[in-house]
Amino acid sequence: MITYKKSGVDIDEADKLVQKIKPLAKSTFNKNVMSEIGFFGGFYDAKFPGYRKPVLVSSVDGVGTKVKIAIDMDKHDTIGRDLVNHCVNDIGVGGARPLFFLDYFACGKLRADVAAEVVKGLSLACRENGLALIGGETAEMPGVYSENDYDLAGTIVGVVDKSRVIDGKKVRKGDVLVGIPSTGLHTNGYSLARKSLLSKYKLDSYVSDLGETVGEALLKTHRSYLSLIGYVTGKFSIHGMSHITGGGIVGNTVRVIRKPHAFRVFWGNWEVPPLFRMIQSIGRVPDEDARRALNMGVGLVLVVPPKEVDRLIAALKRRGEESFVVGEVTK
């Protein structure tokens, strides 16, 4: 006799997980959330006081092979934060405020304790960014994933007033690209990083240049720029913003600096962090490949008029935020 459990899917474990994550998700709810975890869909009251013409902004993403680092280190409480912060930044560079989030967790064998740690990170980041974890889906898929493997993806919805959309249409020749540092690789380039670094080191290898183990450096949380974006858009003329993920500085900034404009990057204008230099030197990675796969220490780019640059950098410094010129808009 073949039962569903014998075929590799444990419904009882899924029910156990639901009970573990309900209070985590509920801790992110606000007055707009109208449904409980467990219903077929999440209900959100679409009232946006203060917005004359509210525009909904959505995005979907994953964390790539960074999950392999979390799995191999058996540390699962930060990968959810990576995902939420990544998605928050993706809509934030359009000027949007996040409203709610939904996650998708797929695995080979469901372990409620591991999945609950992942959701713990998701809920923490949702609270930090002021959005509700309104729902999600868990899929146990033996034969597709190996027993200890899982994958994670999420969808975010936010809102921005139509008059405050930032989409690059104001970009002009002579505008300056100001970079904000990343906290490590964020959530892209991990296949390259793993191929290079793990050919020489183990995840628990301490490296003095990093000041920590290789695993700790690779698992650094993808930071949220939401607060910084809110600050600069409220005080400065921001013509465009790009979140630096897969594709690097050029591949992402080209989304907001479009024809007839172009831009050039001043690659020598900032100190590339040791982790990126190690990946390149150990793997003998060409500059072009590194710059396309990695953020090279820059997680956010602000496109501003030349007259705003000095004031912007000085204001960010007063907030304890490092920033530097990384390029300029050309024609």
C-alpha cells in the first residue's frame, strides 16, 4: 500500500508548519489586512489616504543559490530577510512604499522547524519595512528537489502616488551617478562566488582579510534601502534610482538611463570590498564577468543633477551613510 506520506509528502508536517508560522505572519499585520493565514487568498483593504492618484507597484524575485549557503551552514533565519529586502528595494527605487508580501517555499522534504526559521526571517524583515506578510505557499516536491534542499521566492505589492513615480524620465545628460554600498553580495552572483571561493576554502574557514568565515561573509543579509530612499526622495531632486542585483551596475542602471542617454561608470572611484577581490583572484574571473555577475560593493545607485551631488553626499555622511560618485550620464 502506497500512502501520500510514503510517496514523500507529509501533510501532517505541513499542518505543523502552519501552526508555527501563523503567529509570525500575524505579527506583521496592520489594519488593512482583512484575512487570516490559511484562507485561499489574502484580503487587503485598498484605502490609501494621502495619495491623490495611487499607483500599485509589484515585483517578484528569489534569492538564487544563496539558499545553498544557508542550507550548508544550517542557518535559515536570514534568507527570508534577504528575500523581503530585495523585493522592497526593487519597488522602492520606483518611489513605492511596500504594502504586503507573499512567499513561496518549495522543498524536497518538509521540515517544519527549518521552514519556520525561514518564515521567521521573512516576518522580521516585513516588520522592519512596515509591510504585512499576508500569505504564502509551501510545496513539498520529492523527486524535484533533494531531501535537504529548498527554494524561496516572493511577491511584493506597494503603492506610490502617480506624481511621485521615479522611472528615469527626468534623467539628463550631465547627471551624476552616486553609489551606496552593499552589504556583501546581497542575493546575486552566488553561483560564481561558490565556484570560486569553495575551490579553496570551506564555509567555516576563517579569512583574516574578511575578518570572519567565508560562510559568514557570504550569508551577510541583503540590506534594505527603504529608509534611505525615503530620506533622499524627500529632500533632493532624484532623477532615477537603480537597485544593483543580477546584471551588476551597468545591467541594472540601464533600466533607468535609457536612449538617447547613456552613461559611463568610473570603476576606480571606490574601494571594492575584499570579498569581491577574493572571488576574482581565486577564480581568475575577468573584470567583465565580475562586473556583470556581482554588485562590486555598490547596492544602490542614485541619479542626481550635478548641483545636488555635494549636498547629497554631505547629508548622507551626517546620517552615517557612505556614498561616492560612480559615474555620469552621457549622450
